[in-house]
Amino acid sequence: MNASDVISLLYTMVLLVVVLHSIRLISATNRSMKVIFFAFAVVGLALDELYWLTYGILRPDTRMPFAANEIGEWAFFLLLGASLTAPPARKPSPCLKEILFCVLFSACNIALWIGWSGEWGQDIITGIVICYFFSSLLISVKGAGYLTDRRFGVVAAVCLPLVLMQGLTFFVDGSVKTGLDLACYVYMFAGCAFLLYRLAYVIRKGSERNKAGFLACGLFAWSTTSMYMSSGYFYLAMLCVCMISIVLMLYTLKKEVEAE
Amino acid sequence: MIFAENILLCIAIPLIVSLLFVRGEVRRYLTAFLVGMGVCLLSAYISGFLNLSSGMGENDTAIFLSPIVEELMKLLPLLYFLFLFQPGERMLTMFAVAIGAGFATFENCCYILTSGAERFSYVMIRGMAVGVMHIVTIYALAVWLIIARNLKAFSFPAVVGGVSISMIFHALYNLLVSEPGPSSVVGYLMPIVTAWGLYFLYRKIAAAFDL
């Protein structure tokens, strides 16, 4: 059993615990749409991880002809995105630039994944699903009044250099490529650290109920994007950040529902 | 090789004739059951086509692609029924269960005709596992559609997200039973255990939604 298997097993167990807590939360809350959608979304992700683990045990060292486990990830992104934009969430009327940004960012990601893996069909579908999740997140954050034009500019200015740097790695080699890769990893982990710090600050302050939930979703979005751009131990480290972000999503959701 | 169309006709004709003599819910159940059997045949056609066009081989197609095709094909009549008739919760779950039962019955018939039915224990396992699995996935999907409709969150992503959960569950089952040994035992138990879990989950949700 290597480090990857251990972390996958841990992730699966954490997801199963989150599923059980979410189901308990369903009965504790009165028809909370967010909780029900979150519970079903995490079920999708847990099945995805279970599939990955099972495949690793049953067919070690063989590549999947079709990564069926990704269907679980699609379910997670779609259901979480649907819960963010479903009523009673407020939808701001002009959100064209946010959607355009999400399409551009996702398209860049799809191009990078295809460049790395060569799996056109699955990468395009995953990219479309992730684009929907990013768009839903930005639209709901804007609807809640947290995403001003200045903050949106900051988000764009942080995200686009990452895909640019990753894209550059295709055109250079040797020590320049190693340096660029390292810079990307530092950038991605710095993003995670910043979001974690902000999330801890908002939770400690405890005044803005749904802001912490949005930040947890943002942390998950950033860590997932970064995970897809990582390999080896960096990938595993990002998987751990994803794991933490899902637990934080449950925690913030619980606080939000309790406050309601 | 078996002639699945002939088997379908053979099983369907008595059921179609019986439709003339029954009314109400029984007729609806029978119709949905027949739809489920037809959907199973269509799924087999599509999976066969994908097998030939992708060159993945029969085994890999059954493990990786068939769950996607089968769950999508089962969803289509359910959505058609939902949009056309706007049924109540009870009617929708009955329709879903009938589609799943029809699908599983026809699949089991074809399987038994191909592999033989000499070993009673294996036939029972097949019936308890695949039979329950098809019902569990579509029933869970129907419950999800009811929840989304009640929460006024019925949207394209919500439907696709729900069917994706059915697909990954089905894919996990197919993967587990594809290898002999403890994994297949876990796979055969999975639908029954999930059916129990789903029953209790549904009771909780039904209480919350006054279903």
C-alpha cells in the first residue's frame, strides 16, 4: 500500500462520514434545499472515490479505458452548482463578464488537460461541468453581494496567470520548465493558504453566515483546479486540501442552517 | 448467440394481451414494465454498437460503458412520463419501479438463456443482485426528481447530477462483480444493502416533505 492508496482510503472514509453527517442534518433541518443537495452531491463524490479504490485493488497497474469514476465528480459539481443558484438564492441580472471569465478559464483548463492526458471526450465534459460549477459559484457570490467589480478583477487576476504559467510549461524544457513548475506549485499552495486563512477569519468572526460557505466552495474550486494541474506528491497534497475543504463545507453549511 | 427481439416478443405478447383486461394502476404498471423491457433491448443495441465502434471489447464495454447507457435509457421514459403527465409522487415512484423491474426481468431472461439456469444458487444471486440493482437505481432517481421538484430546484443540472449518481453506483456494481472472489460477494450484496438504506432514507425525506 503506497501513499496514494492511503490518502485515497482516508479521503473515502472522510467522504462517507460527511455523507452520514449530511443525512443526519437532513432530518435535523426542515427541508433545507442546500443540505439535501449537498448530501446527494457528496454521495456522488464518495462513490467516485470508492470506484477509484476498487479499481486500484481489482486491476492494479492497468489504465482505465474509460474513467467511469469521473461521473461521480460530475454529479458533485452539478448538484453543488444547482444548489448554489436554485431559489431562494438571488441571481444578479448582469453577470455576463463572470460567465465569460468562467468559460475562458474552463476552456484554458480543458486545453491543458487534453495536452497532458490526450483524453478529449472526458476532459471536455469535465470542463463543461466545472465551468457550470464556477459560474454558479460566482453568480451566487455576486447575488449575495460579496463579489464587487474590484473583487472580481482580483479573482480574474489571480486565476488567469496560473493557466498562463501552466501553458508556458509546454513550450520550455530543462531547468526553466522545472522552475516554472515549482513556481506554479508555490502559487497554487499560496492560493489555498490564503483561502484557508480567510475562511478561518470569517468563521471566527461569525457575523456573515453564508460568506464562510462561499469561501469553502471557493477553496474546493481552487484546490480541485490545482489538483488537476498537479502530479505525484503535490497531487496528494492537493487531494488533502480538497478533503479539508469538503469538511469545511459541511461545517459552514451546518452553521448556516443552525443560524436559520 | 440469442435472438433478444424474439425473446422480448415472446414475453411481451401475453403482457400486452393482459393490458386489455386490466384497468387503472395495474394497467399503468404493466405498461411501464413493458417500457422497461423495451428500454433494455434498446440499451443492448447501443452498448453493442459502442462495443464495436470503440473497440474496447465486450467485457470492458459491459463494465465501463453499459452503466451509462442503461441508466440514461431508463431515465428517458421516466422524464417523458414526468413532463407529459405531471404525475404525483406515488405514481412516479410506481412508474420508476415498474421500468426497473421490466428492465431487470428482460436482462435476466436473456442472461439465463445465454448461460443456462442449472445452478439454482447462481440464478438466485443473479435475481437478487441485478434485479434489485436496476430497481434501486431508478427508484433513487425518481425519489431525487421528486425532491428536486418539491424544492422548486428541478433543473437540467439537477437531473443530470441525479442520473450521474445512478450511473456511478451501477458502474461500481459492474466493476465489483466483474472479478471473482470477495469483490463479487460485496457487489452482489451492494444492491440489497442500498435498498435497505434507501428505504430508511426515503422515510426520513418523506417525513420532511409530507410525501
